[in-house]
Amino acid sequence: MLWQDLPVVRDSGILESLSPQELQRQESMFEVLTSEASYIHSLEVLINHFLMCRELDETLVIHDKKTLYSNIVHVYEVSQRFLKDLLNRIDENILITDVCDIIHQYALHHFSVYTDYIRNQTYQEKAYSSLIQCNKPFMLVMRRLEESPLCRRLPFSSFLLVPFQRITRLKILLQNILKRTKQGTEEENTASRALASVSEIIKESNTQVGRMKQIEELIQVSNTLEFQKLKALPIVSKSRYLEKRGELHQLSKGASLFSIRLKLTPIYLFLFNDLLLVTYRKSSERYVVTDHTHRSLVQVRPVMFGAGSEPGDTGPALQHSFCLLLLENHQGLAIEYLLKAPSESDMHRWMAAFPSLDDPHRENDVIYEDWDCPQVQCVERYVAQQADELTLEPADIINVIRKTHEGWFEGMRLSDRVKGWFPSNNVTEITNEHLRRRNLREQYRITQA
């Protein structure tokens, strides 16, 4: 329902005196109320239909139940009070004065329940997956409950996600209100404060989730590593996180009966924020560490085609290759690896992770200045597969910094100015200059707020 469609609004005649921008602001504030009501309905399904189901409860031990539902009851109680305060504000006057001050107060004093809930999300997902696979009574009852019309054909896991989706949605709603609020007014100040406080909740939630995932990822990586001839390194650290990993081929000269040719040996790199591990794959889940160094002691340089003394067949072999220089490895020696990446895009992304001299391969790419870069909009969701990639949601706006001819873009998402790589197939370019400039102006205002 729209605010302007409310009978009390239509009958008052107030619509005739509002400008289009003022009407849009009213609708944006009213949407906070209607979306909160819809959100609470989803929480009630999660609590009343699933959590309070005695038959489902009998299939769970206390630990699994606590992990699965976390503090959802507290989240629900806060949302009920929040909705009540929104309703009281809207009942005060036909023309909604403001809702951002209410959001701001809840973000400061009550919305920390979202941080607690989201922090548990990783364990929640694992617990649910394990229960479905290993607890047949739980799985049977769950499937029957999901068939209820109350669920509207949505799985149980969708209801577990609604708190995270809600706090993110609130930020978007606040951005819309701010865009439609006159500059220099008290309402703008209130909207800015509310946006900042909700953004801080989301940032803190993501930070805590990220830390937990990083530690889990480090533990997982550490359990796959073998230091056979090297002194073992402690991989798990609160300050360490994995940035990139992947297989490349080391190029070296190998002699055959009639000629000297380049030999390809698979190696596997683990790049952390402070450490580089050079390994080889022992099995599908085991890696043997052969070399390591501090991240700051690594440099890269491009390989010049035709520069070798052996002409002819070395050109194609050197395609997508680069030199990885360890200024001081685990033995205190300088060492150089000639590496070949699976594709040109992979080569560029590995080289971008380290200090490098000018790369002549980049002349095949299109690189833009910040002030003159294309702008694209996400049309299909993309989930990052590596730490140097960018997760995109539909409607995200991204400034493109670099394009490769293989169909990968490097860009900066306008909403939070995070940089990363993403496939061009998931976005469409914004060719309308008026729309492009408007996106930049709106995002600058939000960023300033």
C-alpha cells in the first residue's frame, strides 16, 4: 500500500499541495512502516510456525536449537517495539513529519541485537545443513512444515535470513529518504545521523562475520598444509586473513633428446595479507609447502615476449606468464619464479596483488581515470569467488576502473567504495550521461552524510 492511497490521505486534500519530491519523501518514510510490518510477519512465521513447533523441538538437542535460532526472539521483541513507535508517529499527523529520528535512536540503543544474530549466521548455516543431512526426523518434520501455506513456498532457510536482509533494507530506505530531503534542513541532519548509525550496525556485523569466517578459513587452510622439509609456520592468527589462492604453472628449462624446451610444473600459491606460501598439491586436499616469505618482500615483473635466447616455440609458452620475485625467502635467499597463469585476467589479478614495474601487457586492457570511467549497473547477482573479487547485488552501481578483453572488469562499488573484480556478463553499462552524473551526485551526498 502507498501512503497516497490511504483513505484518510486522499480525503484530506493534502495531496494537491505537495510537490513531487515531497510526495516521494512521504512514500519513502511510509515504506519504512509497511516493510517493517511485512518483516515482522516473516519473523512470526519463523517463531510461531518453526521455533514453537513441539514436534520439531523434539528432534533437536539444546545446543542445536540455540545455534539454529540464536537470539531471534530478542530481534522480534525489538522489531515489535520499533513498529509500535512508527505507528504512533504516523498516527500523530496525516503528513508524516519524520521517522529517521526513531530509526536513529533504535540503531543507537536497540539494533545491536542484529549484530548478535548476524554474528551467528555462519554457525547457523552449518548447523542447519548438518541437521538436514544427519538428522532424519528433523528433516522429515521440517519438510512438512515448509509445505504449509504460511511459508508461501519459501524454505526455512529464507526465514533465517530475514533479520540480515532487514537491517540492510533499512539502510537503503534511509538513503532514499535522504535523497528526497531538502538540503540544509534539520530533517537532512536527522536522516544523515540515522544513516550513519544504521551503517555502523551493518559494518560491525559484517566485520564480526568476516573475522569469524577468516579464522575458520585459516583453520581449514592450516589443516591442509604440510611442512615436510621446512620449519612449520603458525598459520592461524587474529590479524591474518587469506586474500587469494590458486594454481599456476612454474616454467623451467627441460632438456629433451633433440632440443631445450620449457617445462611446466604445477604449483599452488596461498596469498595472505602478510604472507605468501608456495606449495604443490599432494592430493585433492593436501598441499606441501616448498617456500614462503613475508608479503612485503615480493615483487612481480612482466615477461617480455621474444626476449629469450631460444626463438620459435618459447613465445606461446610464455603467454600469460610473469616473474614472481622473492627478495628473501625462508632460507634468506633471493629467488625468482617464472609463472604461467591460466588466463590473461588471472595473470593481471595475481600481478595486481604485488608491487610491479610498468606492465606492457596492460596495453591490451582498457584502463580509465577516476574522473572518466564508465559506470555499470548490476543486472544479475554475482558472489565473489576470491578475496579480490566483488560481490554484486542487482541495482548496485559500479565505476569501472579497468576492462580486460577476456570479459572481466575491475571496479569500485559506489555504495561503499569497495574495489574488486567481476564478470562483465553480470552488469550493463549506463550510457545515459544524465543518469550517470545523477548517480555520482546522489552517492556523493550519501557518502558525505
